[in-house]
Amino acid sequence: MPDDRPGAQRWVPPDGDVDSLAAAAPACRGCELWAPATQVVFSSGSHDAAMMLVGEQPGDREDREGEPFAGPAGRVLDEALAAAGVDRDVVYLTNAVKHFRFEQRGPRRLHKTPTVAHIRACLPWLTAELAAVRPRVVVALGATAARAVLGREVTIGEVRGHVLDAADDVPVPTVVTAHPSSVLRIREAADRSAALTALTDDLRTAWAAANA
């Protein structure tokens, strides 16, 4: 009998810990993104972290290396975490979508934002990660991550920096902030510095909530 469970659900091991989830993820065929990608990019960091950071999807560098936040956006995140007094090794890093979605332009692979269908297809992995890690706070980095975590669209400027209470469909308090890649796209030095400070402040707020 064919398995008609939605998205990635048929490949997610029940009640799995992070290691078993990561081991199962390469076999996932929950959407079409696995085919052109180099590999699945699952997670890194502490498996019992008080704070989980959820990004959008792997980028080109992450797709090649197999680690989340290994590229330029990761360096921005590292800088913000350090400024907030948070050791990267004690948090859990993952993405809402586990494969790199891109458009090939000659030798270059240009980032394409995942669709709602991709977010939904990959959601069983994120749900399983939340159950395995059991963080006290989730940080949604950017609109795609916020959509995955909260199950709805939000305007980052309206909710960022606040600890959103846990709800039935979102069992962990959540802080929404900008994705580190957005800092990289700002040309003016003063504006870029202000954006980095805002990201740092949001991470500091989340870290305080995780350790309250």
C-alpha cells in the first residue's frame, strides 16, 4: 500500500533523537528540492539547547559543506551571537527547509525563496527537531522561518524582539527577528551597523528568556 502521508512525514523516524533524524534526512523525498541540491543540510549545535535558531534554507556554501550557517550569513550570525554573549556551540541551528533552492545562472547558483509548499513539506522535520531538542525558546530568523514556526505570515517589523507566548500549535515561546543575510544586503555602513545591533538585541532578548 502506498504511503500517502504528507511531505516528509513518511521519512521522519517516530520519536527520534537528533542523530537519528539527521541520519534519516538524506533519504527524504518530501519535495523536489532534493534532486538538484548537493546534499541535505540538517542541523548543528547542542542537542539539548535552551535556544533553537531556525533559518530559511541552506545557501550555496551550506549546500556544499553540509552545515547550516557556514557562509557569509553565518559569519553575521556569529558576530551577533558573540555580541549578545551567546556561545554558538550551546544553541541549536537548523533551517525551515533542509535543501538549497536555487536558480542556475551559468556557473552561479542564485538563491530562490522556498515556497509555502516547500515549508509545509519540510515541516515534519522541524516538528521532530523541536520534540527532540525541547528548547525553551525558538528564534525565527526571517519571514520564511517565522512562517514555518508560527504557521502563519507575520510582519517582522511588527513582532520582532518580543517573546511571543507559546500556543497550542506553537508549543515553544518564539522570538522573530531578521535573517542575518538581510544585514549583508544593506549598503550603507551606518544602516548595516544598526541592523546588526537590532539582530544582536533580539538574540539577547531570546537568550534571556531561554535562561529565565
